[in-house]
Amino acid sequence: MSISVNEASVGAEKKAPDYLDQLEAEAIYIMREVAGQFERPALLFSGGKDSITLVHLAQKAFAPGKIPFPLVHVDTGHNFIEAIEYRDELAKKIGAKLIVRYVEDTIKAKGLKEQTGKNASRNWLQTFTLLDTIEEFEFDACIGGARRDEEKARAKERIFSFRDEFGQWDPKRQRPELWNLFNGRIQKGENVRVFPISNWTELDVWAYLKREGIALPSIYFAHERELILRDGKLLNHTPVIESDPEDQIVTRQVRFRTVGDMTCTAAVESSAATLDEVIAEITVSRISERGETRIDDQQTEAAMEDRKKGGYF
Amino acid sequence: MDLLRFITAGSVDDGKSTLIGRLLFDTKNILADQMEAIERASKTRNAGEIDLALLTDGLRSEREQGITIDVAYKYFQTPNRKFISIDAPGHIQYTRNMVTGASNADLAIILVDARHGVVEQTRRHSLIASMLGIPHVIVAVNKMDLVGNSEDAFLEIAKSYQELAQKLAIKDLTIIPVSALNGDNIVDRSTSMNWYTGETLLSVLENVNVLKDQNLEDGRFAVQYVIRPQTDELHDYRGYAGRVQSGSFKKGDLIKVLPSEQESKIAKIEFGGNEIEEASVLESVTILLEDDIDISRGDTIVSLNNAPIVSQDIEALVCWMDDRKPLKAGSKYILQHGTARSRCSIRDIEYQIDINSYEKIDEVDSLKLNDVARIILRTAQPIAYDPYQKNRANGAAILIDETSNVTVGACMIE
Ligand SMILES: Nc1nc2c(ncn2[C@@H]2O[C@H](COP(=O)(O)OP(=O)(O)OP(=O)(O)O)[C@@H](O)[C@H]2O)c(=O)[nH]1
Ligand SMILES: [Mg+2]
């Protein structure tokens, strides 16, 4: 038997709000808290679908005004050309200020040593450029498009994620975060990473892009491409990926499920050419977004947690 | 489709993380590569079988110690509803993380180990759930497999929990015998407990009515940001950006701005730059007024004939969350309420609440980490609030330490 007390049955006079509307309202609320609480916020923009969603939400949050903070891109120099073009066009179209800083420059200025060999990637070096950019512009808050459903360390992170003066995340001492009362108070030199779409899943993002009619870089849709087949994953065939004797060069019909650095983002074979077809494919996919496409997470058990502790997004 | 946010709570090792893993597994929401990763991690930890708790215990130290330290958020969906599940730690040391997760929950699943029954941490989490006004509570009497699936064992625990619930203001309570390990009465009905004829856990999660928990009466809108494009065509535009915390607003409504008490009328409501007719609870919109009055972040727009209390003297229940400094009468903090921040000083600790008996303890000088008490405080500026139990959104506040900037107290204004 189940024991129920006071379970009132309620007539449905008013319909419960749709989950996408709720997620959207929450994200807009968070964006506005950033604008209200911080002096020098920035929105980290990569040209990927999550940051495209963020820009759209920011536009809605501050309409008819402009987005009251710049878009910042940390360019590894290994990005997809389609994403870079999209980035520049979007910034121009909405009249946003775009700041680009290059990992290449950090490497030169600091004399950093790049990884070499088969799976060499600048993914880790990005953190140095990001921290330098934060210092250069004295950003006190950086808005990012990370979602909690992406990865198990991200699943633990607050929406206002406090970082010390070295950019470090301390997962064992996160600030309590109650209701929707976000505490953005910090000392000079510290900063807060803010994740307005924390509670969105990959499918929510796609459903939202569709509902809002938001255009995406073409690489998100099926197209023919020359690729490197390596360890069962399809990587873009480009000079920035060091070749390996075991590599096979193939031509396949693919799309990208995430758009990050080319050295650590794999393509998936697909014939989905429209948003509806992509959504249909992801709905039945039995593999997670990062599991299917990210090479950086698969190196060790706690790769993401360790990167975040070092100041990564 | 609508959305339900729920949290798991209860004492250490009662099976909270395993229960969430089981819910996701049985609703087929664990993807193949995630499952492989859990299997791999289970083996490296010599756990023998698959440890479903590893799905939420994602931090290195959590996996090493086999405990939950901070809340994990997992997302899943059934044909009827979308869910945000929040897995809280059971350790007393990490209670503030549980409070973090619980503050936004519509429903709490409080686990009880069938072998041990109601213990101190069950009482603490139940008290917190009721103070936070979580509208629905499910008590999952877990590990029924370890007590021979005995109906008597279940009934005894159910009885003692009901006694506890009577002392707290738990509005809607359901008690279910489960085994998170075997998946009994989680998604599928148990075949080992035929004496149980009530609902499964998932069925309660799918059917509980969330909408009725919202305050649809009292129009409250905390101003977050003032939109002033200052372009040629929008020269005089002043829009107040914010979220409807409760009730609703529409064009033509008479309003009052607090704490300044200025009155005006809503000229227009916009969303994403387009005019809309009405804005209701939880919607993020922009309000334009007919009169040019001085409004800034921290002000609250309310319905003219339905105003909250405006005062500098506040009484509140508080959960103390600072492990470095105790709360003492006379100390000063920053109170954040809605979008307003004001310095405040603690006038008095009226009484502390005993976690076991829920009785009042008088003459308390200071509060330590995880203590729960009623305090009196005075703010530097007036605050426009409603009692928390009537209006969660406008009765909640946090205390921030002025030097460390850390959030140290969760306040429910009475
Ligand atoms: N026999 C049996 N064991 C269970 C059941 N549910 C959980 N366990 C075991 O109990 C232990 C603790 O489970 P967890 O899910 O980690 O407990 P928890 O409540 O999340 O613990 P904390 O988060 O650290 O407070 C694990 O070894 C589980 O396998 C059950 O229904 N039956
Ligand atoms: Mg746990």
C-alpha cells in the first residue's frame, strides 16, 4: 500500500509551461544577472551550436538594446573555417564587439611547448590564452555554453562557478548556490564563469535552434569530406593534424555533432541534412555527444575535472 | 511537455546515487558509452557488479571514497515528462550542498535504509525539505532486499516517518518500499513485494502536479537590469528587465515600485523585443511604464493593490553554511534578496532547532555549520518581501560574508 496524505487532485485550469520556455526564461534571467552584477563581463564564443544558442539568448535578453558585453573567442588556430566565418558574420550582423586572441601568440610569447605526435592538440594550451585574455581585459565574468549533461565533472558545477585568481575551480569547496539568488561577489583578479544553459541537454539545444529558426555553420549537416580514419574515429583531413602511418584517408558523408578544435573533434557518419533529420538521429543515438566526438575526454578518467582545476572552461 | 526537478536526500549510503542510476537505467536513459565507462570504473574499483552510483559520482575524490560530495545534475525524460534529477550527498559535512540542490526542487525523495530506519540525517534532511517548502516528499524505504522484503519492516518505518512528518509541514507525502540495487518499485513493480499495491516511484514522479505549487496570485517582479539602447530611434526607451517571480502582469496594470512607493501603470510588456499581452510566473520579460520614474536594479515592481511587506526588520529561519566562522549576534553580513543587496546585522538568535526532536533550543549564542535557527536581523535598506511559506520566490534570501564573499546562510523569511 502507498501512504498518501493530502494529495489534492487539481483541475487543469492553466497549462504548465513548456520545458523549453522554462529553460529559455532561466537562461535569460542568468544573462541579465551577469549584466546586473558585473562590471566587465564577456561571452565566450566559439562558433559552436552552444555558444550560438547563448548569443541568441543574449539578444533576446537585452532587446531592443545590444548585447552589453563583447564576444570573446580563443582561437587555437585549429578551428573549422566554417565556424570562423560564421563567427565573423554573426558578430557583424548583430553589431557585437568581437575580441579574438590566438593560442599561437601565447605559445610564442611564453615560449610554450606544443604537444607533438599523433594526438597532439592545443586544447590544453587554450587555458593559458583564456587566462591571459581575462587579465588583459580585466573580465570579471565569462559566460560559457557548457552544459551539465555533457560530462560528469560538469554535472557538478554551479551556474555561477567561482574561479580564484589563477582561474582554478575547486570542486570540493564550491559556493552554495541557493534558489535563483546568484552570488557574483568577488575580489579583484578573481572571476566567475557563468553557464546559462547548464540545465539544457544536447537535444534541448537542437530543439531550441529549430524552434527559433537559428542558422548554424554548414559542418553541422551532412556533407562529403575527406577524413582521417584513426582508431575508429573520423578526423578532418588537415595539415594541423600530424599524420600517423596507421592513418587511412577516406571520403565519407559526415556531419559534426560538436564543433571544437579540429584535433580533438571527430565527425559522425550521417545523411542528416536538415535540423529535423539531425534531431531524429540524435534522438535515437545510443552514444553521448562527447563520447562520440571528443578525443580530449577519453585520455583519462578525470580529464575534464583536471582541466577545470587548471582554469579551463 | 513540462519539467520536474527533484532531489534525492537521506543519510550516508542509504542508496541515493544508486537510486538515480537505477531510474536512468530502467528508463533507458543511460547511453551505451556512459554505461561502458561505468562498467570500466566499477571494475577498477573492484566493486564486482556494476555500480550505478558511479553515474552521478563524477569527481575523482567521490570515486575514490565511494561517497557523494557535491550535488550532481542528471537529465532524463519519459514519454510523459522531462526530469532534472539532483543527487545530493548524505554526509553531514556536505549538508550545504544538499541545501543548494534542494532549494530549487519541486519534489524530494528521502531515502531510508530499511535496516536502520529513520536516523538523524533523515530527520535533518526532512527538516530542511520542509523549511525550504518543497511541496512533495517521497520517502523511499530502500534496501528492502536486505530485510527479506518484509511488509512489517516497511510498515514500522512508515509509521515512524509519519510521526516525524506530522511535526513538520510536509504537505504531500508518499512512502514506497524499494530496492535501488535490484530495481524494485522504481520503474517496474516489484515481484518480491506483492503485498505492496501502491504506485511505483516513477509513477509518482510522472504524475505529481507541479503547476499548483506556483504562486499565481501575488504580482512580483524584481528589476535586474535597465535596458536603455540610447540610439536615435529608441532615444527614450527605458525597459525594466526581470523575471516574474510570482503572479502575473499585463498591459494597463496599475503597479507600485518598492521600496520607493512610486506608482505607475504598465505601458507595455516585451519579450525578445516583441510586445506580448501578459507575463506570468517565471517568465523573463521587459516591462515599460507610462511614467518616467527612477527605477534601478534591486527595486521590485508589484501589483498596486497587493503589496508585500516593506521593512528593515526581518525574522527568518536560517541554515548556517559557513565552516570557518560561526554566526553570532551582532555580526554583519550582506543580505541578497531578489536582486537587492543590503548590509545587515544580526540582532538576535531567537532559538535554534534541535535536529532530532525539532524542539526549540533557547539562549543560543552562536550557530555552527549546518545549524538551523530562527534569527532576527536588521537591514540597512528596507526590503520588500513576502513570507517564504506563502511565496518562495520573494521570501528567500542569502547571507554573504563581506570579507570572503562566500554565501554563508540560507534565509527563509517568516
Ligand atoms: N542490497 C542493497 N544495496 C544497496 C541498495 N541501494 C544501494 N545499495 C548499496 O549501498 C551502498 C551505498 O550506495 P550509494 O548509492 O552510493 O549511497 P548514497 O546514499 O548515494 O551515499 P552518499 O551519497 O555518500 O550519502 C552501495 O554499495 C550500493 O550498492 C539496495 O537497494 N539494496
Ligand atoms: Mg551518493
